[in-house]
Amino acid sequence: MGSPDYDLDAVRRRIPLLRPLVLMNACSHAPQSEPTRAAADAYLASWDRDGMDWDLWMEEVERARSAFARLIGAEPADVAVATSVSQATASVASGLDYSGERRRVLVSGAEFPTVAHVWMAQERFGAEVTRVPVRDGVTFPEDYEAALDERTLVVSACHGYYQNGFKQDIPVIAELAHARGALLYVDAYQTLGTARFDAPASGADFVASGCLKYLMGIPGIAFVWVRPGLAERLRPALTGWFGRREPFAFDAERLDWAEGARRLDLGTPPVLEAYIARAGMEWLMDVGLEAIGAWTRTLGARLVEGGRARGLELLGTDDPDRKAPSTAFACEDGHAVEVALRERGVLASARGPAIRLAPHFYSSLEDVERALDALAEVREGGGA
């Protein structure tokens, strides 16, 4: 398969940074695109022209909420707007009750540190945090099964491991968690936008993601989906006036809760970021998530094959069905390699003893080969 089922050249023309650089850093930061730049300009023009237009701006926030819901096969009423996955996780975590017998939090060893930290912070309120290990760069369902018991309140299992792109089997983990009466929280930051993901069908109870990476947005906005009927069990200590049933009543003496997932909304929402987030997500959906998934799978497989051919040490799985587009290779000093690759016109992303090459729907097979050649050159030249 040499090209995707969409016009790759047309996609690439809408990302100016592809002209001077090979972009292999989608796992860390999306490039600016014509759709997202136009969305940012629309907000800036409104602000400049009108000073403020809160009706228009709140409508745009709702459009972003709806776009995220469509992206994951859900309804807008079941999606909350957050400022980051850290905050989204903290809002959910602070809404749970750790005072009973069921107080254990089972955290995957593949979680991004911020998610693990949020669950650890709940220990002061009675939570007991236990962990599922990462072994040889992956996790195994049997380790979840062994760690789960009737005291487990919630399992935190990311969809994609940030360090090497390994994708956990969310439906299987959900089945194991639910068999023990536990909830499942999923951080999908490293996978959403790279393939179709149906949150309700996945078995997860919560699915969170920011828009900074594969969703083609910027920092400052995130979303969390809550399974219908579950939000009413949450009493988040991390809250704000947009989490109220009637936020514009401005009642400082009444702590009520908005319907559904909106009770997890906080204060004034991120307006500029919402404009950009909607534009990025809608562009992905216009291109087609299934077609994007097929192409990113091809790119990820080519990275594995090409890395092996060049003698690079792969970290994590080589199974294209069990990994995100991000592919990690071992190095002693990831940051030094990242800098050396940038000098060669390739943007990559380091994480500790790994350099991650993360293409996206705009990437070509030529990009992959150029990035691998540059990495092999750096490694052969003694660059970390």
C-alpha cells in the first residue's frame, strides 16, 4: 500500500511546516494547519471586532464539545470540557468516594505520569493505589485479572502507552474490571485521531483526551466522556460555575450539579482553544477516521520494518495491530538525538531512553524513510 484512500497531497498542502521539515512528532504536538489557523483567526477577528461576544464564543465551545462526541461515537451531553487531561482526570477522581470497602485504584504502569499522580493524590482521601506492571514494554490482561478484586473501585488504563505506542486492549480490560464491579478510566491522548474509536462500544466508563497531539489542536483544552447514567454518581470536589445546573444564576450559596457529564465542567471555558479544537477534529472526520487508521497502521508498520533493517533497537511491540503510529527506538540520551534529528530536518520526540517517531495522516512513506535514515545516521555517528 503506497498511498492512503484520500488525497495525501491535498492534505499535505494544508500544513505549511511539511515544506521544510519531516514531521515525526505527532505524539507530542500537532503541526499548525490551514483549518486550525483559520479557526484561530476567526476568534481573534471576533475579539478584535466586538470586544466580546460571549453568546458566539459559548456556542463555539458547544460545537467543540459536539465534535469530540462525534469523533468517539457519543452524545454531547455525555462529554465535559476540560483544560487538560490532568484536570479531566482530577475532576473524575475527585468525584469518586474512597470511604468504603471499595477504595482501591488499579493504575496501569503505562499511564502518563500526570494520570498516575492524580490517582496517587487521592490517597489522602482514602484511596489505595496499586499497579499493573509493564513487562518488556507492554502490559498483559492476566496481570489486570490477578490484581483486580472486590475492593477495586476504578481501573486506570491508557489506550496508548506514551513511551512506545503500545495499545492496550480496552474491551478486554473493561470486561475484567466490570466482572469485579470496578469502573474503567481511559486516557486516549496517544490514540484518538489515528483511527476510529467508539467510546461507548469500548466498554470504558470514562474516556479522556486533549487535542494537542493527533487531534491537530493546541494545548489548553481537553474533553472527558462519561458513560450515560454514571455522571450522577460523581460529586467532584474540583468544580466551577459551569458545572452548575444554572451557571448564569450566579448563586454562590447553592452547590447543585449540571445534568450528565457537564457537572465536570469547571470555570470559564477555553474559547480560543475550542475554536481550534473543533477545526482540527472536523478536518480529521472529513478525511475519514477509518482511512486514517489504515494509513497510520501502514506507516507504523513501515517504521518497525525500516528500523529493524537499519539495526535500530525497537522498544515495545512490533505488532501493527497493537500499536499506535508512534514507534520508539532505544538510545542513551533521547534529548540529544531529538536535537540531532532536528538539525537534519526531522522533528521527533524524546522520552527518556527512547526517541519516538510518530507520523500521522499527513505523513508519506518517503517521510518515514527520511526519518529512519536520519536516525540511523545519528546513531552511526555516535549520537547518543
